Amino acid sequence: MNRRGYTLVEVLMALVILSILAVPLAYILVQSGEGSSRARSLDDALDLVREDWTLCRSTRSDSLRDTTWDRRMASGQWRVVRDVFDSSDRAAAGLATIHAGKIGLHPPVEIASCATLRDGDDWDTVRCFKWLRPRWSGK
Amino acid sequence: MVLAGMAVAIGLATLAWNRSWSRRTTSAHADLAWQAQLLAESGTACALQEAMARAGSPPAQTPQTPPNSTAPQPAQKPIVTIRDTTDTACVFHRGAPGEMSWDQPAGTQLLTIRATGTVLESGEPLETTMRSTWGGNPPVDPFSPAISLWDRNGTSLNLTGTVQGQVRVNFATAPPGTIKHKTGGIDQFVPTSIASDTAVAVARMNEAFRSTEASWNGCTFTPERPPDPDKDSLICTGEGATTVFDAPWAGDPWDAGRSRILFAEGRLELRGKLRLRGWTIYSQGTVVIQDDAEVSNTSIFAAGGVRIRDRASFSGQILSAGTVSLTEDARIAAPSFVACWPGKGRDSVPQFVLSNQARAEAYVVALGANARIGISRGARLRGVAVSGSSLRNEGRIEGLAVSVRLDCGHGEDNCSNGSFLRDRLPVDFAFPLGLPGSSGYRLVSWSTGE
């Protein structure tokens, strides 16, 4: 078997090729990490808002209030911000007050729940979901 | 070797890149699908809100009205009263995350709602449909006995069949083995919103038959000539005309397609091995369901009575002016609600009849001075039977019988040879939404699909 060492030219060529290919390789690796991180954030945001939706379902519609709660997860520090379109919002929008005891067609309760992720001193909103929930009209 | 190593490294990196970004796409799709489902749920909330407004509208009868004259009076009843709000009942005030829509409920007793939520995903609509059925939460006590009678002129009670459960009467003197009612009347078993449901149905029919979309002289649908897939509602006019869904007698059943609203000005016949699911049917004439037809999760408003026969089956809600009858091996499956009141012409008597081997699992209400519920020997009703006048049970009632009087065909005062088995009423039985004293709504069943 004829064995010999690499020549200096071969080594230099290999280093040149390595340095050229390292650029797209690094780009791909960085992008992969970002894609995974982003997907994990979306999954966590969905899980948190689903949890908030479950909390809303177990609460009487006329007892729903604006709420904020925090959760520490592997992807970071999260804060869920629930915004209920309540009587003060209705008044600000110039809409009539809802009298729970009266018979009639009432609008459902409007809920917005956003999952925000801590980024330094700021909170980045990852996902917001909105839905309506019926309120019992009373009899 | 160096080059080969580099190629492997790049290959692995590309694979990782591909997997991570496709995972991100999957996560984004899951988010949008969830928002679409929330919109479908919001549409359901809107439909439920409208139904509750109707269920909460003024009662059909005053408490002083005698129990045997509980006929609805559609012309005098408000449909929906908007008193508290000046804005549109269903709207997102802080920007809608997509679109929602829902079918207008035909009746409000067992509320079957089909609602749709739509969001955009890469410019394409992503749609989720939610089907749900809702019932009421009535007070427990009036429904605890096996038999509840309201005949003020009653003097005796002769029950020769099996009775499991309490018997309550409001006779001048309670016969041995019975308990006297303390409070209330038969009205506590009659949903208050039947009249407004009727008014809504009649108004919708009148509007539909004047529409330019109407097909003159009825319609005949077969597997070869199915309903137009682009139409959400089918309007078949012509008073003497018959609208027919004619499925084959043998072979595979014919599914008539996605749920729609059907308006038939004359008689409607559903026959053969037909499948209808989630439809809303308004008919000025008689509705006949026969052969092996399977009609499920459907609301029927019929101004000329409903006949279910042969091996046909039904589940959902029936509001009928005139007789509702089941013969041979016909079935009504849970959850179901049936109400009938006096009609016009043939089959005008407000009666609910189970003959031969027929079975029904439903909350049944017959209203009017000549209202009657009849259960033949061999037939069975599981649920609640409420008659504004007489009830004749020769078969089996598994649940609660409520009537002014019990009839056994002998002219004798309050008698029956049938079975009354209160303990057989399922614990999850679906009560109607509009019962007086109902403390809210209850989800009976639901399903979603993209």
C-alpha cells in the first residue's frame, strides 16, 4: 500500500473549501435553532392560552375580569394577559349597560387572551386569541 | 475525506433546518386551527344567546290559565325582545380575528347549533365547524315522581300495571298510595318558548316562500339528482306539491350531503335508505319519514304533523301543528324533543302516538284541550311525557308521565294498565332549554371538524 502525507497545497485547499462551506453551514444551523425556538414559543403560547380558556370556562361569565398570570417555562418567563370587554369598556365605547337580570337579547362576553414572553424589560406578544362566551340572560 | 465529512455535515444541517422550519409551520397551523375553533365556539355563543333570549321571552300562558288549554298563541308573542343593548348582539369590538357564522336555530328546546369559524392561513381559508346540542337545567323536584296528575275533578286512580316511583296528584283527595301536589301546575313542565319558536318558524317560512330562490312545484331529490351543492337552503314551493328525497330501497344508504335548511310548502317525504344529518326542515304540510330513512340531529317544524314509520329513525327536535306518530319499528333516539299542538285539517289533533313496536327516547309535550299521548302495548317511551289533557299508557314509560288525567279506554276515571318506571330515566337525560325555572343551559353533546 502506497501511503503518503497530505501536501501543503492539499491542506490549504481543504481549509479554503472548509471556510467557504462554513458560511452556509453556520447560517443553516443558526436558522434551524431559530425555527425550533420559534416553534417552541408558538406551542407554549398555545398551551398557555388554552389553559386560560379552560379557566374562563370554569368561571361564571359575569365573574370574568381582566386578569394577568405568570408562568416559568423552559422557553422563558411567560405572562398571560386576559382582557374582558366589560362594563367600563362598553361605557367607553358608548354602548348601553347590560342588566343581567333582565330578559332580552344580550351580547356574549368578549374575551381576548394574549401570551407574552419576557425579553429583558419588555414583554413580547407571541400570540393573541379572541373568543365570545354566552352569558345567561336570566329569567 | 475532508470533503466527504463536510458533505455529511451540510446534509445533517439541512435536515435539521428542514425539520425545524416544518415544525414551525405545524405550530403556526395549530395556532390558527385553535383560533378557528374559538371562532366556531363564538358563533355557537351567538346562536345560544339568541335562543336564550327567546326562551326568556314572556311565557305562553299566564299561571291562572287552566292546564288543559296550554296551546301556543304565536300571533301574540314577541319573537325576540332587545331591551338592554343598542349594539349588535354578536360582534368583536376590538377587531375580529377571523369570521364566524352560525345557522339560525329552528327551535330552542334542545338547541342544535352548527357554527363555523374561518381564519386565513397563507391567504387560504382555514375553516372549523362545531356542532353542539344544548339542554336546560330544570328544578329537580317536579321531575322526581313517576306519575304526576293534575285532574281537579279526579276521585280515584286505578293502576294495574307496574309502577316504580312516586305518584303525585292534585285530586280533591289523594287516593291511597299517592301524594298530593303541594305547589305548581302542569305549566312547569311546558317550555315557555314554544310559542315564540313557532312564530319564528312561521315568519321564516313566509319569507322563504316569497323568495326568488324558490323552486316551483316541489322538488324531487335522488342520488342521481342530489341537492345543489352550492345552495345552503332549498326552497320548494307549491301548496299541493310534494317534496321527496327518494333514496334507493337496497344497497348502500344515500347520504343527501351536508346540512342545509329545507323549506317545503307542501308535503315532505323522506324515504328509502336515506341519511340526513344536521338539517333544518320547515314544512307547511305533513312530514313523512319512512322505510329505512335515518334523520339525525335535525330540527323539524311541521304545520301538518309528522309521521315516522317502518324502520325509520329520527333524533333532534320536532315542533308540529297536529299529530306526531310512530308506527311499526320506527325510532326516536336521544337527545330529542317533540312538541305538538292543535293544527288544521287532517292530522290536526295534538297527539303523540307510539304504536306497534315503536320506541322513543325524548321529552314529549302535547298541548291543547284535546291533547293526547298514546303508548300502545309493545311500544316504549323513555323520557318525559307531558299531556295537556289525557295520557293512555298500555306499553311502558321509562321516566316521568305528566298529564291532566290517565285514560285506559273504559271511560273509567284515571286508570292505566301500562308500566311506569321512573328509575329507568337516564341520569344524563336532556331536558329542554325553555322550561320555567330552568337555571341555565347544559351541553349535551358536541363535535368539531376542519
